[in-house]
Amino acid sequence: MGMERALLSAATRGKVDELRQLVARSDAEVLGSVRTPKFDTAVHIAALHGHSRFVREALSLNRELLVSRNSDGDTPLHLAARAGKERVARLLAGLAQGWTFDASSRDDGFQHPLEMENNAGDTPLHVEVRHRREPVALTLIEASPYSAFQLNDSMESPLHLAAREGHSYVVRKILGIATVEQRPSISDRGTPLHEAARGGHSFILMLLVQKRPELTELVDASGSTALHYAAERNEKRMVKILLRRSIFVALKRNNDLQSPLHVASSCGSTEAIMEILKQSAGIAERVQSEEVVNRADMDGNTPLHLAVKLGRPQMCLQLLRDQRINPCIVNKDGQTAGSILDSEEQMPSYLIYVWKELKKQEYSKCKGGKPKQLSKFLSQYVELRMGTYTLVSTLIATVTFSSLFTMPGGYDQQDGTAVLGHHAAFKVFVVANTLAMLSSIIVVFSFIWARSSIQGGDLRTSQVAWSHWLTIISCVAMVVSVTTAVYLTVVAKSPLLAYLVIAMGCSTPVVVLVMLGKNVFATPA
């Protein structure tokens, strides 16, 4: 009992001299017979703690300990890999390479030390990759290429794990092996391509598609392809890579009868939707091209139904811009995409754009379509917009009108003319200020008349659209007016400051365009 405790203590502390003394008093067999309750040998313990000199010495005395297993089926190399002891792992891998092994003996159940599996079916390479030990993993692949394709109990090879964890060098190394697996291994989580898509590793996905194109159309336990997961993550680049390899993968449906476009629509993946629509437009057969965008899932919902239910206006409008979209399809609840919005008790204002576009397309594409009527939601929305534009225009008119009494540079006390009237910038100020004030006045009076008018809602809707553009004009003109006014005031004393003000004024519309994009020009009704 004392010898066992002394040996395990020496292994824990990495004391090579104590090891030699203990072996000298008995023999090398003691190294294999002394075990912990977990059935670890002294080499297991030394490997776990990273004592490479102790491991080398022990294995020189008893070589069989290299393939000894503990109660979890782990060899010393498994433990060194899991603990991140790179130096010990390299030592054990090097010693394992020198192990005499006949490849034909695999059929008889014998395994090379580098290919030995623990109780979970993991080889040392599985452990290295799972715990992100990339340098040692590359060494193990070089030493035993066969281990790169071994499957554990979860039907996962090291290639699955490397694709999941984003180890591009390991993936490239495995894909470069001349002898590859006869058929792709598919776990419940899918192929390595699924793992790369699920993890968002676009470079690894590209490598796999180039070397293993057959993986593109394979599915996992849920019936999903890698494209489903790329669409879910809104990974535009991955969607593009997969569809360029096989455009027809866009037609694949999972166990819920959802195509990748369904998944993208239900997850709000706008970029993925744009790419799927763009790539699928190239399908030669018109019927299949339309099927990509109009296919229904098990609830009868098309991608358009799901996008409307999610309430993402940009995504809905992106779908509606595609000429292949059919807004007339009815789901199992008897609803079109438009009727889903109609059934809402209270429609958010940002969905009014979508509602109007849906009604327009239903009228032009659906049999028996009726001209769109102004719903109570749109009426409420128009009232809200009228109030907003009236308030903004009133403020702009007030500010620009007051600036006429405080002209830059002031007035000449004798004849009452503007002191800076001869300056070109002053003329720009006058024109811009007047344009801003008059545009705002037009908006204010048009809405005063509209609120008291007995005309229909369509006229009010048209006025909101006109007022949108007039408000944009007045805002831009006001920016020009303010900028030129400040310029005229400071240019004589500080030209640099004056030019800085001009630059700031010019950048204001640019910033708005960058923030809002095309939505700046979209009329709100």
C-alpha cells in the first residue's frame, strides 16, 4: 500500500528519481498494476499533470502503458489532450507512431494507439479538436490519417467537430487526405457542412463545398440542409456559396415542409432572403423558380405569410418586389398574407406600407380582386401623419420667417437694405430660406383644409404623400439657409471655421441617406 501511494504521489509531482527508486526496489510491472479508484495508471496521472519527463521514463520501462485505459476508456493521450498538455500529447503521439501495427488487424478489433476510442467513442483526435488543441490535432492527423474519419457514438468524426469549432487548418488538413470516407457520415446534427453553417464559419463552408460538393444536398435529423441553417443565421455569403454549388437546394424542405426561404422569413433574415431570391431567379424552369418563393409549409404558410406574421416591413417589401411572389395563396386558416394584416385589431404604423403594397398586388394578381379600400388602420395612420407633418412644418415656417428679421450682417440704417446683399452666399440664403418657409406653409394649409374637407380618404392619403416630399424640400432648404447664414457671419474673421460649417451642412443629407437608405424617398402613404 505504501509503494502504491508513493508511486502515485511521484506521478502527480513528476518526480522521475522517485520513480526509478520505486522500480529498482520491485520491477517495471508495478507501473501497470498500481491504479487509482478510477483505474488511472501512473502514466495517466503524469500525462494529466503535464509531466513529460516522467511519462517518457515510465514508458521506457513499460511500453504497454501507452495503450492502458482507465474506467472511462481513456488512454494517457486522451487525458493529455483534454487537459491541454501539448508537450506530453506530442510526446505520446510520437511514441505511438513507432508502435508496430498492421492495418489489416483493424478488422479483428485491434486499434492503433492513435485510433483508440474511449467509452464515448472519442479518439484522441476527437478530444484534441473538441478542446481546441489545433497544433496537436494537426500532428495526430499527420501520424494517423485514418483517425480523421473515425466516428464516435454520436456519429461524429473529427471533421464534424473541426467544422463546428471553426478550425480551418484542421479541416483543410483532413480534406487534403487522399483516402476519404466512402460515404459521408451523417449524425443527428447533420454533416460537417451543417456544422460549418450552424457555426457561421463561411470559409470552412467554402472549403467543404469545394472538396465535398455532395454534402450540399444532404439533410440532418430535422430534414434541414446546410442552406436552412445559413438562412436562419442570415449569412448572405454562405447562402451565396451553397446556391452557386446547387441552386436546386433552395427547393429542399425540412420535416416541417419549410424551405430555406421559409426559415429566412420566419427568422427575419433579410440579407438571406435577398440572396435566395436573386440566385433562384436563375432557375431555368419557370415553375420551379416560382415554387421557391411560393411553396407552403405544413400550415399552408408561404414565406410571405411568415414575413407578415413576424412584422418585418423591410423583409415583406423585399419579397413583394419579386415578380414571382403570389399574394393570393391561402393558408390552412383561410388567410392570405393581406388578410393576416386585416385581422389585426391594431396595426403598427410601420406596417401600413406593407398593407398598401399587398392590397395593390392582390388587386392586380388575384382573381376577383377588389380595389383597395381605406381601412380604419390606414385612416388612423393618415391622421397621425397629418398631425406630425403639420407640427414639423409649423416649426420650420416659424423659424424661417423669424430669420427674415435677423438677416446675416444686419440692415443698412439709412436705406434699410441688407448689408451683405451683394454677397453670393447671401443670395443663396435668401432663396433657401424662402423656399423652406413657403414649402412648410403649403403643407400646413393643405392639412388645415384636409381636416375640414368632406372628401374621401384617398385624397387625404395623396396629400400625405405630397407633404412628405414638401417636408423633405423644406428641411434641406433650411439646412442650406442655416449653413449659409453662419458662413456669412464668420467668414471674414475665421475662414477655416466658415468652411467647416459648410462641410458639416453638406454632410447632413449624406448622413440621413446612410441611416435611412431608400426609405428617405418612400412616401408614407
